[in-house]
Amino acid sequence: MKRLLHGIDVSNWQGSVDWDAHAKSGVAFAFAKATEGGTYTDRFFRRNWQGMRESWIVCGAYHFGRPTGDPAEHARHFLRTISAAGGLRRGDLVALDLETNDGLPPERVARYARRWCHYVERNAGVRPFVYTFLWFAKAGYCAGLGEYPLWIASPAQPRGRPLVPTPWQGWTIHQHSNSPLDRNVFLGSREELTRLGFQAR
């Protein structure tokens, strides 16, 4: 039987994170917010990226999507921010946080997300995870994203047993708790998780 690999996700709201303490407590992977929209950079991202790396935690970076903007411009900003913090190494993970519609209809939001993901995959050589909520996906905002690994926020469901919305057939990461810290699980080994990340060219 596969074991659950434990992870967390953070942003500037957590302030300074003690990555060594998290690693010692069993955290094996983590995502840190890098960017939002086309100009915002999380002021703690560089510190978090380096802290995860130094603590031997599988590194993940995420972009908070703002669908009213240019997805290519936003993706470039995201990749530049990672590069400035030390760049991608084998096994590093990237994700699009898709949870706001910015007042746009589902088809516009889904098109933004598809274009953002395609840009990152084409230019960085890594397939992004898509982080979203059940209701958001059910409303049609994630149409056409089923080829990307699902990181589902489903705190109402038991750990490792989230509900899976279309267009996905299964989940990859389950955010099962958001208080006092966002906690996640991956069903599989560290090696299996890093295979979903960046592979050096």
C-alpha cells in the first residue's frame, strides 16, 4: 500500500518560516507563493525557496492567477521570479493557484489558465499542477485543464480522500487542512512526486 507524503504551502501571510523544523516534523514537500498577476512578487519567496532547498524539502512554487491579465506576461513574471531565487532544479514543482474569476465568465478564466499552463510547460519544461476548489471547477472555470495534475483544496473531506471534480479523473495532491497552516498530502513516494516536477534538459 502506498504511503501519504506530507507537505505544506505558505505565502507572505506566514512570515518567516522555520523550514528545518518542518522538515524534522515530517514535511517532505512544500509550495511557496512566488507571484500574483503580472507584477506582484511575494517578498518571502526567495527566502522560502532557499529554505526548502537547504532543508531537503521538495521545492514547489505557485502563481496566484489573475484571469483579467495577460497569461503569457504573468507566466514570464513567475518564471523570472523563480530564476532570480536560484532557478529550477530536478524534481522542483510549479503550480497555478486558480481560485478567483476576477468577475470573468468561466470560459475566459479557463482560457487564461490553459494559456498560462501552456506557456510554463513550453518555456520551462515542467507541467504545472493546478490548485483549485471543488465548487470552482464545477462552475466550469477549469475546462480543458484535465491534462494537468490536480491539487485539490478539499478540507471537508478526510485526508487523502478528496472529491474530484471534472475535468479530472483523479487527484494528485490533496489540501486537507487550512488551519492553522495549509497541509497537503501526496499518495506516493518522494521519487514519484519529483517525477512530476522539473527534469533537467
